[in-house]
Amino acid sequence: ITTIYYTELLKESLVKEQQEIIDQLAGTTFSENPFFSLTQVQEAIKRIMHAYSVRNKGINCQKPINLITGFLLLLIGEERAFWVLSYIIEDLLCTYFDTTTVGFKTDVKVFENLVQYK
């Protein structure tokens, strides 16, 4: 069952560049896996990423987002994947995908230090 909120997000337009990025990323999501070559799966990835881009305009769709989306689609349905993706980005990895990417930069520094000591 699709909620009204998810349906409304899908009705909103994105700027052309953002839609092009989503289209490109959907086509490269786990491309070696036959499941992801199915048109309906690629379209579901596009819809989820579209809805999330509308929901959170401060986040540009990036390679990790399509991979997370694809993985979620292997496990759960489309709208549930959208909600879990929202939770992951907004609550678990919020500093990875915001405009500062401070969480990502911090982890890179920690990793560099670990590699240096090895």
C-alpha cells in the first residue's frame, strides 16, 4: 500500500540535472547483478531516489544513495525502501550526506591515521 505522502513526492518535479543524475545512477546500481538489469527495478530505484530528492532538497543523489536503495530493494518493497533510506540518511548517516559531509571527512581522517600506523 502506497501512502499519500510518497505518491505526492513522486508528483513533484526535479531540476533536469538532478533527474539526469538519478537516471544515470539507477543504470549503474549493481549492474553485474541480473536483478538490477530489470526495467521495473531500475524504475523503482529512480522513483525512490526522486522521492527522496524531493523530500530532502539539501541532499544531492550520490553514488552511495543508489547503492543503499538497490540493496534495500533486494530485501523489501519500494515504499518501505524509501522510508528505510530516509531513516538511514537522516538519522544514521546524517553527517555523511549533508552539505558539509563532516562525518565522511572525519572517518576519512581516522582511516588515514589507522593506515599510517600500520
